[in-house]
Amino acid sequence: MEDIDIAFLTEDKVKADILIEGLPGIGQVGKLVVEHMIEELGAEQIVDIYSIYLPPQVLIEPGGVARMPSNEIYLWKGEEISIAFLVGDFQSTSNEGHYLLTDAYLDIAEELGVKRVYTLGGFGVGHLVEEPRVLGAVNDERLIEEVTEAGGVMTGDEPGGIVGAAGLLLGLSAERNMEGICLMGETSGYLVDPKSAREVLLVLARLVGIEIDPTRLTEHATEMEKIIARYEEMERGKEDESLNYIG
Amino acid sequence: MEDIDIAFLTEDKVKADILIEGLPGIGQVGKLVVEHMIEELGAEQIVDIYSIYLPPQVLIEPGGVARMPSNEIYLWKGEEISIAFLVGDFQSTSNEGHYLLTDAYLDIAEELGVKRVYTLGGFGVGHLVEEPRVLGAVNDERLIEEVTEAGGVMTGDEPGGIVGAAGLLLGLSAERNMEGICLMGETSGYLVDPKSAREVLLVLARLVGIEIDPTRLTEHATEMEKIIARYEEMERGKEDESLNYIG
Amino acid sequence: MEDIDIAFLTEDKVKADILIEGLPGIGQVGKLVVEHMIEELGAEQIVDIYSIYLPPQVLIEPGGVARMPSNEIYLWKGEEISIAFLVGDFQSTSNEGHYLLTDAYLDIAEELGVKRVYTLGGFGVGHLVEEPRVLGAVNDERLIEEVTEAGGVMTGDEPGGIVGAAGLLLGLSAERNMEGICLMGETSGYLVDPKSAREVLLVLARLVGIEIDPTRLTEHATEMEKIIARYEEMERGKEDESLNYIG
Amino acid sequence: MEDIDIAFLTEDKVKADILIEGLPGIGQVGKLVVEHMIEELGAEQIVDIYSIYLPPQVLIEPGGVARMPSNEIYLWKGEEISIAFLVGDFQSTSNEGHYLLTDAYLDIAEELGVKRVYTLGGFGVGHLVEEPRVLGAVNDERLIEEVTEAGGVMTGDEPGGIVGAAGLLLGLSAERNMEGICLMGETSGYLVDPKSAREVLLVLARLVGIEIDPTRLTEHATEMEKIIARYEEMERGKEDESLNYIG
């Protein structure tokens, strides 16, 4: 068993112009965007990545069939652009593993001929956000204008960092002469956030130059808002009760 | 010293059709089942496994003799089936170690010619269970029917995972073309649970097609129930006292 | 990707007589001193050090450009002495990484021909210090006199240790026959402390035999004192209010 | 730099019949015994052991000279027996490091021709002990009689373990066909305990068949008892005061 095991599922010579990463993270924002795109575009899986740096467990699918946790690469060939997507179950459980897994992702990207990497995530602000902005970070200043023209807001007003695969892919892709853009949707940090994901999707689609129907994300966001509203009503109910009780 | 040291105790050419794992875990359910089977069948130890991924200590046997913590393989040859059992002192102390140890267990299984792996464990529910169900998970959907016919209930209604050797053996055996079935007895999670172990044993025996007398597990379960009853009585006694005191 | 990746940025044959380390630590004392010296002297960067033992993240520069965390070597050639400086973003995230990174720093030092290593840091005392002393430790008793003549106070009255790169560089340089001197400015341990850094700079400059204008550190220290004074006033204000409230 | 670096300080061909380990641990019991023996017998250091598994720091000696943390082997040649002693600053900081360091200690022991290993430690009981017993554990049941005849009490009435070097040396020496005896002095676990160390020394000296003057340990124990008595008096004083205050 290798520390990181990369299994190509196809023998075709596969190529991609860009890689879009959406591994689990704050508000599952990146994961929601990439899973939405894979489904809307009908991208197909081409790589399975297993590793001792992922949690030591199996995942049980509905019905009771177990499978190893893995991260995966999907491919979609459009007329003007080919896109590889990186999604999956987990990020690394160790600091060193984050570096080693990201390096493996970039080995694959290089093999696919990827010239630009997009990494997606949530930016936790600690409270519900009515109109989430999409914050951007890049690995080359020449990319800033592109991001802001697509509706992104550059971060960097105060010192900060981006932890995990979304950050390291940005940093380590530069050393391989790939362009790197990170888009982070503002989100509370407490909840899965399809609303934030929708905003990221809109900026990303403009940057990539493809059209993706956001309807299902919008629907998902509407559902979440109903759940939140119901929850807030319950909380208010409790407060009223406790007021009655005191009064 | 190897990171994982596998010592065969016999020079005979040993073969096994199936491997049954019962390493320490929730309610010690798996361990109780496998230790019971080893004793009832008179299986003999054929392998010792030492590793730097096990806790850094020795264990003191009654009388004061120390021994290294180890996991072990036992073998029983029946007329129709040969069974290897994996039991032992500990699971890995690190995430990576879980993967590397499980891989070593499967190397041995492959060498023995094992075609199917059973992994046993407890499924913690957080309260005492009157009639513990035996939950099943498999690594190939063709195995589902067998499990349910033997009395197991397939898991998978909600997302979940199986952590540690019981999970990883299920997942990693699939890559080696071995069938994998995990049986988990419902248990509180607070106590060693021979009652849950007994239920797992009954389902397992049907699946394997052998007869194992569960009497000693039943007796052990009866003792445990007495201990629990006495403890609950004590607790009620305390409540009564405190009522008296208040009253 | 190497576990530790050392990239020389120049092809010139570079030499240095001494190495001065100022990685992040208590009160950022060492970092403040070395960054001040690099700027005052106009030292130039000659080495970039990346490693899987640094935190798994990128850092976002003002404007939104991300870069990998790294530690760096700068070089300044004076008429009488050439100085290499070790500064950077982080220390190791793991115990073993501390050893391996320090070993790599010393490989570079040896290649540069370094004969003496100065390591700088803060010595946390848990309260604000009016006149911070500069405590010294050495890796050879013949260095003690030099330190005390320059105004340092030898530590060692009670058992103690120096953790991280500042300590290990002192210890491991001895095995390579380099002299090692550690200077630690007393500091509260709660705040970035340019005042303590200024004192360390003065002792260090005497030891190295160069002149460095401390004005900017002094200004920085004056600002910090104003901030602290304002904060203490606010705290007193709060106390007065609460007295009023009670009264 | 090696993960574990073993430096012999002599070029003589050195041999030892037994190894006595006293690394830091509960109540520093083992360390006190071995340091006492080294001093009384005038044993000389023959090996330095450095490792990335020890804490990443230097230790400051009185006067201000730093040295790397290390563990050390000392040698004493008597007329009838040669003894190697293992003492030092720290145990491993990681689980895996405990195994790897112990393996390195036993490599040295094997090179010295050691036939038996004694490991010493404290056995924490959670309260002050008037007459500490010396508990024994062995790696071969044939050694039990020797231990009990020397005044040791075999452990093993209830399941237990011995963690760290004292335990692993016992377990791993068996695989190298060395005899192993662990002696643990009962101790509170809160304080350095020379009284417990004295009892361990007496049993050990009988086992080894040498005479060691325990006077200095006895004096150290008397001092500690005075400190404890003074502390208890102070505590009683506080109680009296608070009684006065209430009354």
C-alpha cells in the first residue's frame, strides 16, 4: 500500500485546461459548487485517490455497502475548454499529509496539462450573511483584474491565510507555473451554505467562461433559508415562553 | 525492528477460507465473540503481530510476567471450512498506523488464501438495549441478501462510517477481491457487552455455517445483567435517600 | 516535493562569517531584531526554505496575492564581516520537524562557511518589564565573557531550557564546531515587544562589532507604550465606572 | 542528522554483564537510583544518545552553557560484574519514538554483551506511602523467585501495564534472549521520591549482588520528609486560621 494511491480509471489520454477544487471545508461551500457543476455538466470520474492521510474509516452508502474514503478527479470536455474537478470525502488528518496530498493533486494536474487551478471554499464570518460576497486570492498579481471583473472582491486588507488544500493548491501550483485563483464565499461557518455556494458559482462561471444553471443550488438555498427561519421562530418561541414563565 | 513485525509460529503450510476479526472496540463486542469462538473451537495461534503503532508499553500477566502488546492470528480447521481469527490487545495509536496495520493483516489473509473477511464490533447507541439488533455492512452489494437472511439488519439509512480496523478491513479487502462483511451488535457503549456479543455470534454462525455453543457468552451476559440491576437498585436507593432527606 | 526544500536564489558563491536567527517566538523579539537589521543594512535574500513541517496554508499578502509560508536567509556583506540572517513566517508544527529544519538551517550555514551562530528570542516573565535585561546562553563556556562584556546577563541560575529553533541551533551548532550565542530579551510574553528587541539589538551590535541605528525600533517601542498606556487608562476607567455603579 | 544518533565516547572494547535503566518517570524513582549508583560506584560515561524523538530544545546548565538533551550510557567494571547504566534527560515525545529509542538502547546492550536488563521506576498510588513496597515484573517466569527472595513483590494481581522505556525494555529484551526485571517503588506520584528510590536500591543491590551505600539517598529522603512535614504544618495552619475566621 502506497501512502498516497492514485488510480486512473481510464486508459484514454485525458487532458484538461483547468482544475477546479471543491474538497470539504467551511460551510461545504467549495464542495457544493463542484458537485453541482459535475452534475450539471455531466462530468465523468477519471481518477480515484486513496491515502493513509485520510481518516482511518470506511463510509457506509445507503443500503449498507461500505467504501473507502477517497478524493476523486472528474473530467468534462467542453467545446472550448476541458475541466478537471477535484472533489471528495475528506481533507488530510495531519499537517504533513496536507502538503503531500496537495503535491499529489498537482502531479495529476500536471499530467493532465492543467494551466490554471481554481480552489473554492467558504470564508467564515461568524454570523448569518444576507448577501455573501465572493472573496478572491490569487497566486500571481496579473490575475487580480480578472477576478474583480468577474465580481470577486480581493482579500488582503489584513494579514490572513488560507488553510488546507484550497490554500496549498494556490501556493504550490505557482511553483509549477500554473495560475491559481481561490474564491471564497462568505458564510456563517455554522451551516452548510448553498446560498454562498451559488454566489461562488456565479463568479466562477464568469471566470471560466461557461454557463451553468444555478437553479438547483438556488432551490437548495431556499430550503436552507426555510429551515433557518423555522429554527429562529422556535428560538423566539422559547424566549416568549421563558418571558411568560418569569412574568 | 520493523514498523510492523509479523512472526509466523508454525512452519506448516497454513490455509484459511475466511478471516474473522475481533479487535478491541466499542463494548468489546468483537473481541468477546472471537475469543469465545477461539476457545469453543480450540483454534491455535499461528501468527504474532508486533508494531510501533501499538501503545508503547508492556502488559503484565497475572503473576507478574510482562509481555509485549500484540495482535494475533489463530487458525481452526473444520471439515468444511478453515477459519483464521484476528484478535489482540490494541488498535493503532495513530491514523496512519490504522491503515498500515490493516494492510499488514490483509497481507497475511492473502497469504492464507482467505476469500472472505468478517469484521465484528459494537454499535454504540448511548443507552442500554434490551434486544440488541445486529447491524450489517458489506463491501459488495451481492452480500446483502446473505446478511439479512442470517438475521442481520443492513445499516445505511443515514450517512455513517465504521472507524478503525473493522472498517478499514472491510474497505481495503475489496481492493484485494475479498468479500467483506461487518457485523455490529447494538450496545450502550458504556460497558463490556456479552449480550450484544451473543447476538453477533448467532448471526455470524449462521453466515459461516458452523455451530458454536453460546452458553458461556449467555452466562457472562446474565452476570452482567445482575451487576447492572444491582447498580440500578443502588442508584434508586440513593434517590430515595435524597427524597427522605428533602422530605 | 522534498520534506524540506532549500532554494538558493543566487548562483554567486556566497559566504558569511556569522548567522543571526530571528524566527517567530515569544514577543516576536528575535524577528523584530533581525527584520530591523535586514532593513537597516539592506541585506539581500539568498535562500528560500519551504517544508511540510511548516503549517499547511498559504499567506495572503495585502492586495490578495497568496504565497507559501517559508523561512529565508538574507546576506549582508560589510567590510569587516559578512552576515547571514535567518527569518521567516513560522517555526515547525511538529517536534521532529524542529530538529529536521534546524539541521537544514545548519547545512546552509556550513555551506556559507559560518563560524558563529547568534539566536535571538524573548524570555517571557509574565508581567510588563520596565527595563528588560538581555539574557544570554552559549554553547561553549569560552563565550561567556564576551556576552557579559557586551551587556548580556548569563542565564543558568535555575534549571531551564530554550525550546524551538533558537535552542536547537545553539545545541546542534556545537556538534559542527560552530560557536553559538543565544540572546533573549525579557518580555511580558503577551505582546509584540519592540522595546525588548531594542535591548537585544544593542547587545548584539556590540558582540558583532557593527553599528545599527535603533531609531525605528525605539519609535516602534514608543508607539507600543502609548497603546499600552491608553489600554491601561481604559481599564482604570472601567474600574472607576464599576466603582461608581456600586457606589 | 540521524533520527537516533549513538556516539561511543571510547574506542576501548567495552563489555557489560547487565544494563540498569533509570530514565525520568514517576517520582523520578528510577533516575534517582541510577544516578546514585553511578556516583557511588564512580561509573564512567561511554555513550551519548541524541534523537529527534526527544523534546526539541536545549538545556541550560548553571552558568549559562547550553547542551542538547541526551540519554547516556555509563559503565562500571567491578571484580565480579560489569554494569552499564542508562540514564538521561527525557523519554520520547511520541509513541513510535518510544519503540525506536528502546530498540536503539537494546542494540547498544547487545553490542556490550548484556545478558540481563533491570528497569527501574515509580509506581504511583496517589497518596503518600509510609513504607513503600518494591513491585516487580519480569520477562520470564523463571526470574520471579529471584525477585521475591530479594524483597520484591510481584505485580500482576490485576491487569496492568508499564508504559515507556521501563516497560518496552522489559518486553523487547525478551526477543533478544535477555532476561528482564522491572522494579517499581511505590510512590505518591506527586513528588520526587528518594525514599521510594532507596527501597528500590536495596532490592536491586541484593539482586545484582553488590554493595551500595544508600546514605545519601537516605539523607535526601530525610530532607524531603522535612519539606513535606513543614508543608503539612502550613496546611494545618491554614485550616486553623479558617476555623478561627469562621468561629
